[in-house]
Amino acid sequence: MAPQSCWGAIHWVPRPGWPTGRSVMIDDTRKEGSPGGPGMVVIMDLAIADVRRVSGPGMRAFLAIADRWGLTAREQLNVLGKPGHSAYRRWATRALSGAELALPIDTLLRISAVLGIHRALRTIFARDDDGIRWLKSPNSGPLFGGQAPLALVTNATQDGILVVRRHLDAWRGGLFATPVPGFDDLVSPSTSDDLLFL
């Protein structure tokens, strides 16, 4: 079965000879910056041992970030893809106790995106509180439509989380940014008098 061509879609791919692992195919057919250029399809083979190795630390990091961001229990469930309450409690208990844990791949991808958002906020903003304030404040940017970025993160879709992550990665990389008060306003804009021709 061929996957539909849609940017950022994730498809499960059975791999012969890999009974203990799962393969994830990320269809980046429209993404210019994909590893092999536009049209490249990325396939990751994740062995069960790898999933178990990252699940506990990932879940512990997610719980710490969710606490720092002040997420409600419902918002935490939404970010993780709406697992059942009992599954969520089992994951949290096992992660916090250091017991073996194997989260679903979708949940690991969501946690990875949250970690990326957290890292980007800490890079962009000098103080954690400023990053959290940005995350929770209404944003008039075209991606957010007046919503707080956190509303996209907690809307239970993987796309919402990834939109915020990509936005922050672009901002962090200098692609675009809204002025940061107390930082960007310290330097006056360049004028034609500032240009020097050699």
C-alpha cells in the first residue's frame, strides 16, 4: 500500500526480517530541507530495545516539562495523543520508578517534539518564564490565528505540536522572528546611510 503524498505524514511500514522492531516512514515529499532533498522519504528502524531505552527518560522529561508549563492532566493526555488514563498513569509510574517502559512510537515522536519546543524556548528566551509566557500568550502570527501556541501543542494532534516546534526552530535559526522587547529594540534599524560601497 503506497502512502499518500502529504508533507509530514507518518506511516507505519512492515519490514521483513525485523520482527522485534517497527519502521516509521516519514513522507517528506514536499519538504525542501529533507535529508536527501525534496522528495526524500526517511525511514527509521526502531528496535524494541531502542524504544525501551528512550521511553523512560523521555517520559520523565515530558513530566518535568509539563509540570513547568503548568499543563493540566487533560492537556498532558492531549499532548501524548490521548492515551487512556490508566495507560498514562502506568507510563508515569513506571518512568518515575525507573522500571522498564516501552511507549508507542507516536507517543515518543510527540515527546521528542515537546523536548524540541522546550529546548528552543530556552535558547530564544533568556529566562524560562519569558518562554512560558510566549507559549501561553495569544499570538497574532499567521500560524496561530490569535491562539496561544500552547493551544496548538495541546490540541491532541501531532501536527499542532510540530507546527510550534518548526516555528521555534526557524525562529531560533534566524529565519524570522517577532521583535523581542528589551533585545531587538536596542539596535536601531539600518538605513541607506549605513550602507558602505567599496
